[in-house]
Amino acid sequence: QWYQRRVRSSGINAEYGLAALASLGTCGDKSYNYFDFTRQWAPGSCYLSSHKCKHLPEYMDYWTIHGLWPSRTATDYPENCISSCHFTNTTIQDLVGEMHRRWPTDYSGGDTKFWSHEYCKHGTCCTDTLPTEHDYFGKALELNTLLDMDKALASGGITPSLDTGYTFDQLRGAFGDAFGVGSVTSWCRWVKEKGNQSGKQLLFQVSVCISKQFKPMDCPTAARNSCDECKPFYIFPFSVLRA
């Protein structure tokens, strides 16, 4: 998931594994207006996927962090803001245990490589507000606790299920009640299971937008939407990866 960043949409949206729909980023412009704080759901990205997912620990059955991304608009963001980035986890040793639990990659490349990618591509572009690696990763972990995805969805009646689909109005309602926002940015992919050729729409990633003061805010809209809001989305349980 960290090899490609994202293809945005209007309030609800899509990314990696999908063809790019727009050219993102503006060469040399390091400005940004807000952050995308993005969490991912491994069954949504790994189930019946062509990419190689690693074996996830048995205790993992929750949303995990993908990244904290400084952004200008719904389709434009700075990236790789220093010419040479050499990340090591020596400066974040006190955070590493929690990061392995809350910010793992589901690819086979390893967590440290994933963190290096996220910091060098995105963290280097917000040093005005998060000056150090420790500040960047520590703030993301703090936001992950404050903006509890699993609790927000469960409180809105949205729980993992193979058979129950949900509407995007329910999704917006859940985040509105929990975080006080009217829009988020989401990513979906379609899977076709044996005996069900019409397929199901899996939600695998959601961004809650965050101001520079680190408060939740409505996400900007964009012209494209990878999730079909006229059809239900599903959040498959982790059991589909362990069958």
C-alpha cells in the first residue's frame, strides 16, 4: 500500500492497486493546508488481492495507521521534501513497540521500511509543525488513540461482517457522531467471490482530515470517487485472512 499514495475522490475515495486517475503533486511546492490521517483495514486490502500480504499476528483485528499526510487539496500534496532522507528507528525507540502494533505494514517488506517510506515521503514535508521524526510518529500515534476508528464505527452500528453491508450515509453518520466531521475520504475495492459474480465492495482505507492545529475537520472534495456510494460497502472480518 505504500508504493503508491492515493487517487482521491469526492469525500469517499480510492488508492493503491488501482490505476492512477490523476497526476498528483506540484513540483517544488512544499506548502500544505491540512493533514490526511489515514487508517487501513487489512482484510479489505488483502482479501483476494494480487499483492502479497504478510501473515498478521493473531491479536490484530483492528484498524491500523497508514500515514499522516500533509495535503493542499483533495488531489494535491507535497512529497519527498528533502533531497536525501535516511530514516532509522533509533530516534523513536520508545515508540517502536506501539508502532509495530498500531502502524504495521500488511506487505512482506517489513515495518521499518514502511515507516521510512512514510516519513521520507510525507513526514519531511511538515517539519514546520512536526520538526522531528519522533514528533511525526508520536503525533500519529496520539491521533490514533484520540480518533478511535474501531470505536467510532461500532458506535455507529458498523461492525465487521461477511454478510452485512452498510451505506455511506451510515459511515458519515458514524464519523460525524464520533469526531464531529461531515466528510471523510475513503478507499474501496471490488472482489468477486466464488458463486457471487456481482461482487462486493470492500472498504479498506479511510482518512480523517486534520487541521494544522490537529483538530478534526471536513475533508475537501474532489472530482472522482472510487467507492460507489449507491451500493453498500462491506468490512470483512480478519477471519477471511486466516481461513
